[in-house]
Amino acid sequence: MSLSTVDYRPRDVEHGVLYRVIDEHLDAFLDAATHHADGSCLPKFVEQEFRDFLTCGVLRLGFARLRCSDCAFERLVPFSCKGRGFCPSCGGRRMTEYAARLVDGVLPRVPVRQWVLSLPHRLRYLLAWDHALSRAVLAVYVRVLLGFQRRRARRHGISDGRSGCVTVIQRFGGGLNLNVHFHTLVLDGVFIEGAGAPLRFRPLPPPTDKEIGIVLAMIDTRVRRLLQRRGFDTSGADLPQRDPVAEESPALAGISSASIQGRIALGRRAGARVWRVGEEPDAPWVLLGGPRHAHIAGFDLHANVAVPAADRARLEQLCRYLLRPAVAQDRLRLMGDGRVLLTLKTAWADGTRHLMFEPLEFLEKLAAITPRPRINLVLYHGVLAPHAHWRALVVAYGAARAEVPVPASLSANARDDATATMKLRHWAWANLMRRAFGIDVLACLRCGGRLRLIAIIDDAKVIDEILASAGRSAEYVDRAPPFTVSVDTNRAAAIDA
């Protein structure tokens, strides 16, 4: 792919809608959450996620200094917050890096099918807090899927076939609501090993609608059995009676419950529905089954998206979809009265195209989708499991010797060598920009030379001196903030016109 050397500029985070709302209203939100929970604060990791975000991409808090070795042109790259909750920039980097890792080093050159399992509301609420229970439910779901693959293989005369999968635990829905669900990429067939023969892959035909229903019924039965073993009463309307979330964090429990139900937990509109713009109250709600789609008692299973073995670009696009960040900056607008307008990617069944939040309502939605620290949201099973006996053979299956990914961690001081053969764990910023956007950010715009890392600057006095001498105001700050819009909520659907 030819690389572009467009005038890349770091994002102007301090003028973004997300930054401005959090910076202005965070303290009020934390106080409101504590008051709502009778003095119980939000968990420390939630507050820390917000505060770390306010440091992300801000030059005055530190940066990497790059300089062209030929003409001394310089570029300053600000530090990131490494947030996992709602930071669009860090989430986008993580999305690109994980997707590249999956396509280049994990998923073999075989057909892949996406299975998506959505859960009943009460179960989403429990799994959002209890990661151990989330992994237990995921294990039940994956065992059903891999068992289904083995049984289908036996029906086609394959006696000892084994499959594998990678699952991304997503915590959010399109409306910024808390929605824990599983996106699973399953190898659309099985691997077999003959006596003295190399490992082979045998594809299987697509599952039928009836088979999808049978698989979902098995998942429903086994998950309920798991919950009963864990002490939850599932006999009445699948609502367990225990509430471990409220026991540990009453403030987060109220916010999470409201987010799952599409309601507000804090402020003057507590208990009310999220404002919907474009909604038609009389529009009929239709549950569309569609091909390879089943719904049982709150559980929903969809398996109609498949990628052929040769289409690696489409597979990477699918991986990015699974790993995408919860918030996209270009879908947020700040209203003239201070409210936040979120544009939905696709209209809902009732005609809703936008959601509108008061600032505190918006922050409570972000708090609800923030994951606990030190939990893994990407998990591998079957022949792709970390210690699977065949894993090394499986991940290399179908790859020609010449197909080697761009090195995972080229520093800014390294030459831009796309043919390097070293495979490292982490991708460098420049390589991710190349992979995602086709931009060569290490190309000097003045002379075409190469930018090299010369220093990491985190001393406040030095930062001020460098920014002053570099004329920061002209290059990084003197850009107008995003324009604001004023929308009449009675006719707000007209914003799309």
C-alpha cells in the first residue's frame, strides 16, 4: 500500500466535546453519585478513568519529541492515557493493534464465522461487575459452540475434529448503554491430524436456522444451570435475587442498572428514559428473526456473518468492529444549552436517530461502561487457547513463508522497513498509523527525510520552554473549537435533514 505524507497533526483533544464535558462536570458528577448512594462513592477505578482521560493528548503534560535528521524539523507527540473505558484515541489504538495481532499472528487462513450472544438484562447487570461470573458464562457458551462444531464434523465423517475461537467481551451498545455481550470468531470448520500427515483443515457448511435455535436453547439451559449452582434463583422471570453489585458499590449499581434499561440514574430526571430524538411513538416494534438468528427468553444468538479464508482485509475489518471503542468523537455534538447529542450509527426500530443527554447523564453512561482494571476482555478457546497442543501449527496454517507482518515495535529511530521479519509483541505508534490510515507520520513534510525520537519530555519547566519556542499557539491551539448546534427537541429529528 502506498503511504500518504499528508500534514498529520495530533488531535486537538482539549477542544473536543468529550474532554470539555468531562473537564467541566466531573466533580459535580462525582458528588451527585455519592449523594445518590447515601455517601457511598463510585469505585476508585471509575474516577481514575475520568481523571486519566483529562491528561490524554495534552501537550502541556508531556510529549515525545521527534526531529528530522536532515533539516531539524520537529514534531511533538503528546502522551496518551491508556484508558480502557471510553477514550476514543486509546480505544482506537487498541482496536488497530489487537486486530492486526489477530489477523497476522492468531487466526489461521481458514473461513471464520462470527457468533454474537446477547444476554438478558439482569445477567448483563451481574456480568458487568463480576468478571469471574462473566468468564464462567462465556466458558459455557464456548463449550456449546465448540461441541456443536465437533458433532457437525462427525456427521460429515470427521471423527476427531477440533475447532477454536477468539471472543471479545463488549460492554456497550450503540446508545452508550451498558450491554455486556460476546462477539466470538469461530473457525468455520475443524482441524484434523492424520497418522504421519500434517495438520489439515476441513471446512463445514453454514449452520441452518434450526441449528442456531438448538444451540441457543442449549446455551440458555446451561447458563441457567450455572447460575443456580452459583446461588442465584432463576425460577421467576430469570431474575436472580442476590445483588452483589449493590453490596460492593451501591453508587455504581444504580448507574449500571439504569444504563442497561436505557434510563437515567442521577439528577432531576432520575428514573426517566434517555431522551430520544426522531422517535415515532406509534412505530411498531418488530423483532426481526433474519437468517441464522434466534431469540429465547432474553438470550439472542446471531451467526450470519462469515469471512472466507482468502479475504484477510475483510477479516481485519471485522476484528476492528469487535474491538472498536465505545465512543466515536464524530458522533458527539455539544448543544447550545450544554446538552450532548449522540448520533446513532443506524436508526432504531422506533425511528430514533439521536440520543440527548444532560452533562451528568452523559457522564453516568460513561461510568457504567468502564471495565474494572486488570481484567482480560479478549479470550481464546479450543485450538487457539494459549496452551493448546496444536496452537503453533494452527496459527501458522495456510500462511506462506513470505507473508510476514510489519514488525510490531519499530521505534521512531528505526528505518521504515516494511519487509522486516521480526515479530514483536507491541506495535509502535507510527506502524499503527500506517496500518489504519496509510499515513507515514515519520516522513518529514519539509524535506522528505525521516523523523527520529530525540527525547521524552515530562518536566513541566522544560515543557513550557519547548512549547513557547516552538510556537505552539500557531500550530496546535489556534484552531476553532467544534461548532455547537441548537436543536428544538420537539423537532429535533430535523437535524438529519
